[in-house]
Amino acid sequence: MTKMCKIEAIIKPMKLHEVKDALEEAGYPSLTVTDVKGRGQQKGIVQQWRGKKYCVDLLPKTKIEIAAPEDKIEEIIKIIQSSAYTGEIGDGKIFVTPIETVVRIRTGERNGDAL
């Protein structure tokens, strides 16, 4: 039985299409995308509006989730990392966690066959 993992990548929203296109080109078209807000080490940004400064401490981000066989994880990480990179603070993070079971609702297929 193939071990499965879930990759969660938090990226800048402006990089979504580059990441999505790079994944699809490499043969990984299946993903889930969610608009989220968060902050990392930068703890937000200070902006000015009508002469007053204010802190925006939860910035808009995009979360991409992908389920994949364990042996494909490093390749997917490299694709996300290279296509989401800007070199600026806030480029994001990638998290990988094991998946116990995957079930395709329509057919009942499990794990690798369900992807």
C-alpha cells in the first residue's frame, strides 16, 4: 500500500496562478485552494490612510492543499517553492502531514486509487 501525504502551502495570492500552472504542467492538476488570512514573522504591515497609520496584522494569503503519494512529495515541494518564490518576506510556508486513508466518494476507491 502506498503511503499518502497532504501538502499544505500558504502562499501570496498573486502567485496562485504560477503555482497552479506549474503543478498542472508537471502532472499534478488536483488541488484545493482556499483564501485565508494570517501572519508570520513579519507580524503584519503598517499602512497609512488619510494621514493616519494603522497596522494590518492579518494579511491575505492563499492556501493550496494537495494529496499525493509519499514518493512524489519532494517533487511537488520543489515545484511550489520555485513557483511561489519572490524573495520577499511573506513568501509562505509548506507543511507536509501523513494521510491515513483517502476514499473517493463516487466509487469507493481507496488511497492511491482514489487520487
